[in-house]
Amino acid sequence: MTREKIYYALAVLGFVGTSSQVLGYVDAGPIGGTADFWRDALTTNDAARFLAIDIAVLGVAIFVLLITDARKLGIATKWVAVYVVGSLLIGISTFVPLFLAHRERALRQEDAAAG
């Protein structure tokens, strides 16, 4: 199995694994539901706060990497926006693997053009 396919599988796993946990937030809409989710994550208990802060900082670091890698590889800005906004509204465990699959495809195309 190629890395690209592994990343696609991880995106599906991330979506399935997390979507069942957020059903209670859907009625508030994408923005309201996201805000409610983070409020709950940051106010429930110390463990939830730790995980929320840890994932948020990791997310910012990943976004920096995502943006710089996308520029180097010529991945269109619209796709970068999809991956960042999708990560914020739907889940980083879904959209970062999708970016990584896109990155693998871009690297493969770059190698084919060079060789």
C-alpha cells in the first residue's frame, strides 16, 4: 500500500472516529458547533484542557508546515484553504491526512517531471 493510500485511509478513519463524537454539536451549525465544542473541551476538566491545548498547538505547527510545503510543491492556495478550514471546522485528523495524500501526489508528479 502506498503512503498516499495510507493517508486516505487515515482520513477516513479520522472522520469516522471523530464524527460520532460531535453529533450533539451539529444543530449549532459549523461555526457555532465548533465554538461550543472548544468551549466544552476547554472547560470540562484538566485532561480535556490538556488535550485541547496540545492539539491546538500541534495544529498551528502543522498549518505552518502545510502552508510552506504547499508553496514549495505548487499546491494551489484554494487547496491549502480547504485543508486549513476543513481542519478547523471538521477535524484535523481528517484534513491533514488529505493534505499529506495531496503532498505525496505532488511529490510523485515532481519526480516524474524531473526524471
